[in-house]
Amino acid sequence: QGCLSDGSLLVFRLLQWWNHVVTKNPEKAAASTKKKKTEALCTCLVEFEEADTSMHQSSLELCQTIMDLEEGKSGLSARQKNAVCSLPLSLSLVMLDESAPANAREVLGELLKILEHVVEVAQGPKPKKKIAEALAAFAPVAAELYVADSLAMIREACKMTWRELAFYAADETLTGLCSSVCGKAAANEDEPEVEEDEDMEDDEDEDDDPDGTKKAVFDKAIAAMKERNQAAAQAGDEDDEDDVTTLDHSGVLSELLDDGGGALMNSFAASSLEGATNEPSKKKKLTKRQQKLRLQQDELVRRLREADLVESFLMRCGAKRDASLAMVEELQMALVNLNHKVKLNKEEAGDEKEGEGEKKKGAKKATKGDTTLRSLEETLSQRVHKMLSRLMRSSSRASSVQILAGRASPEDWAAKARALCERGQSAKVNGSGSQVLEVSASYLYFLCAAHRAAVELQDGSEHTTGQGWQLAEELLPLLLKEWSGKKECDNWCQAALKAFSVRVPQVLLKLPWAKSIQGASKAFAQRSQLVFLYTHVLRPLPPETTNKADVATQMAFADSCAKLCAELLNSTVEPVEGAAASSAAQRQKLRREVLHTLKSIYKLRQKSDGLPADVSTAIADAVTGLRDSLPNQQRRGEVYNLTVHLLRLVRPQVNQPKRDRSTSRQRPRHGDEKPQPGDGEEAAE
């Protein structure tokens, strides 16, 4: 945190030493009679104005006053005092260098006014009630400096100040910062494309010498060299074999440094220096499109820095401020838009790669600026996704939900959850990728959990683990129905149901799975629901639990799923004619998923009394019919092995009664056999 072992700021100690060196003039020591001694003086090579010197002195005095305040009475903790002082002290230190920002003096003057107000409030009566209003002025200044192109030292000080004092920031500051990260204006309104000038090309194809000066100098030097070589050849000073001269590295260098070849060397030097000039008239001109791309890149970099500030606030102070709820909802919608734009960019880039060999009329080649812009957009999307994932992971805990539930009424939580369900069913959300669906599903679970906790706070009651999920029991059946009926909605439905299966699997046991699977309009939807059933519902359920009500619910759900599987197996054995007919490949895939579901059911009930007799009989008949219906060439592979495995589990429950172990006869041990009739003397008789 930029502090020493005693908790003091390093920058504060540096400025104290600087003030001591600059302002205090040590007197020269008097020369002794034996040997003259002189004391060395420290002089400052940088000349400061009186205004800058007074600002340095004022910042040191005010920060020293704040550091001397008592923690309990002043209303400021040690971390808050360091955060208050770090920003003005960093600006004071940066002003000692010539590379200081142009507005450093204005910002420092504003911060000094805020410091004076903080000192006045802290030293006045009842400072704890008034200190929040005084500290709220630091947040916008720190955010503005952090987002701007400031030095690394100032940016770190701004981050420290924001992290400790963002809780006191006004709602307008927080919502404005979040809206800027989401880019509402850029998302709602498409910017008109700027046409490329015909007489200007892109960065890769532009001419570095538009006026031809470099080329003329270079050609002139080469011509002079050729004239000298021709004159030497005509004079006959050398033989014909020596007309061709081979030079090594040192020879080339000596040729360039020769008096006659000075023009050639100057042309090389001029070509490197003219490109690095800072004069506006000699800088490379940018086209309108390049200027637009540069502005868009700067905008994305600014949004990435603002995302850091938003995440810092939400992770530290999100549960304590009402504005955080609206910010999370806005970020979730922004993530959908960002991922959708990234997907379109990737599709466009893929089309460009496929059509590299074909030149289309009017098609423009992607430049480095376009590639950089797409990379920044993808980075921003990943940044927002990472932020929301961390936030949902921490907010979905029971302790965090209890704190946040009181921020809104149960009706408000329910309205937000219903709106999220409607947005999730759109094609834009379903096609945005797994990351968006995962975050949106976690947010839906959080809203339902907050609604449950808000109802408990309102009624003063307390529910068990699987009770009180009225909102989830209302929305999840609708999602299950849309999964089997609506087109391109299966991704969102699976993600939402999976979010609940990981946290509250008891809620999914109350859904009408049998009705949904049987009424699925597509074979793929039917199979995907079966896969989800045995993967995310049946397998995670514990085989043993102490709650008798939960045990009864699990066993009843397993029995209903077993009946459904028996009916589905019979439907695959007996081919259906008409519109509902399916191909042999589809029937084989459905058989595989049904058998996996039955395997999970028997694994769930392995330590119970087993399935009812009628259900076991129906399953045995269905599996036997399936095995017998398979042709000889298909009596191998996964489906056949699953039928054999299930028959081994089902037949003992169907054909043999359950043995009573308490009255069963134990097998005699070796050596303890009783004599049987026909042995010994009785046999002789």
C-alpha cells in the first residue's frame, strides 16, 4: 500500500526530506584554528515558483495535521487517513519533475481545498456524522485522474484512494461510471462510417516520403558514386579485373564515411531523423478513418480502467449501497451486447480469412487498427465477465443474500427475475456464448434467493433448505416448457436449471419432467432433457439423507422417472408411423440416454428398499424386449452392455422375494457338521 513498517506513507517521508533539504539552509561551520573545515551544502537544481513552493508546504502541513488526528474521535481510520493524504502528496512529488501533467497544479489546488474542509470537520464537534460528506469529494477526483493518462505513481495513489473512500461516493458518480463502462450511447446508436479518402491509404501502404525529398538525396548520392567509379576506370589506374570491387563491413563503413560519400551517409541519417520529428508540420498525416479508429481505441482503454474502479466498489461496498443493484443489472445487459459484438467481429474476421484469395468489389482489407480495436473489445468483454463472475460467486452465499435481501421488496426482486427470464429467451442471449449464459443464470439464482430471503424478513419465518422457493417454482416450469417447445431456447434453459441444480437440487424434483420429455416436439430436445436429468438432477442427489421428507421426495421422483423410462423404451421397440416417426439412428440414441437414466436411478436407490414391484416388472419387460429386438450384428456396444447390466439389477427384484436375514439359516462352520441320516451306525443298520 506504499507504506513503511510503522504505517506511514513513503511519499510523505520523501516530501518531508525534500522540504528539509530545500527550505533549511545550514550555516557554514566556523573554521578551526588547527584545520579549516567547511560544511557541504545541498542545493536544488530545479527552480520553483513561489506558488508551487507554497502548495508543497500547504500539502505537507495539512497531511501532517490529518495524520495526527485520533482515529476514534475524528471519524477516520488509519487506512482512510493514508488514502486521504496519498493523492495530494503524490501530486506534490510529481510536480518536482518536468513530466508532470499540465493540470497537476489545478487538481492539487482542488485537493487542498478538500483537505482543509476535512480537517475542519474532523476537528469540529460530532465529526463522525459530518465526515462522510467531506470524504465524498475525493471519489470523483480520484476516478478522473485514474481514467486519464496519468503517471503510474498517480494512478496507484488514485486506486488506493478509491478503494478506501468509494463507499462515500455519490450515487450519480457511481451510476455515471457504470454507464460509461457499459457504453450505453455506443450500444444504442451505431456511429456512421467514415469513408476512406481515395488519395490516402492505410498505415501499411502509406508512403513515408510524400514530397520525394529522401529519394532525391539518395539518388543523387548513388549517381555521384557511379561517376567516381567510371572516372577511375577510364584513367586506367586499375586493371580490368579490379573494376569490380568487393567490400567487407569495414569497407562499406569507410565508403560511407568518406568525404565524397558524405551525401549518402547524410541521406541515411536524414531518413531516420525525419520520421522521429515532433514538429506537427512534419508528422505523418492520419486519414479520417485512422483518426476514428484511434479515438475508438482510446475510448475502450478508458472503459477498461473504469471497469477496474467499478469492480473495486462492487466487491468492497456492493452490499452496503443501494446503487449496486442497478449497476449489476446494467452490467449484465452490457455483457450480452459486448459478447454479441465480439461474436460478430469473429464471424467477420473468419469471412475475411476465407475470402483472402477472392477479391470482392467494394471489400476492404482489415488493417492493424481494426485488429487492435477488435482485440480491445474482446478484452473489455472478458473483463466484465470476470467481474460479474466474481461478484455472483460472492453474492450468492447465504450470508450475503441475507444482507442484500433488505435492499428491495419481494415484489421488486420478483419483477427483476421475470424480466431476466424474458431477456434470456431471446436469440441474442442464447447465441452469445456459455460465459454470458453462465453469468445470467447465476444472476437469476441470486434474484430468486434474495426474493426468498426478503419474504422471510417480511413474514418473520425461517424455511428449510428446499422450502420457500416460490419464485423459482414459478419460473423454472416455464423454462422447462420453453425448452421443449420454443426454438433456440435450450441453451438458456439448460444454464438456468443447472445454476439451481448445483445449489438447490431439491427445487428441480418438483418440476414436471415426465410431461415435458414426453411432449417434446423434437427428438434432440427429448434426448437433451434426459441427459440433463441423469447428469445434473439424479447423480448429484445423495443416496442417504437424515431428513425423512427429502428421502420420500427423492424416492417418489425416482419412481416417476423409472416409469417414464419404461414407456420410452417400449416406444423405441415398437416403431411409430406418421408424423411422430423417427429414424433408426434417433431411436438408438434415445435408447442409450434412457438406459443411462435407469442406471442412475438404480444407483440412487441402491441402499433403499428398491423400486416398487410393478415398476421393476415394467422395466424388466421393457429392457428384455429391447435386448431381444436388437439384431445379432448389434448385440455389442454401449446399448447392449447397458441392457445386460440393467437386467442383472432388475431380475433379483422381480423374480426372487427379499430374504429375511433375521430368520435365515446360517451355514454351519467346518468341523461342526451334524451327522446326517445314512452315516455311521444308522447307515450300517
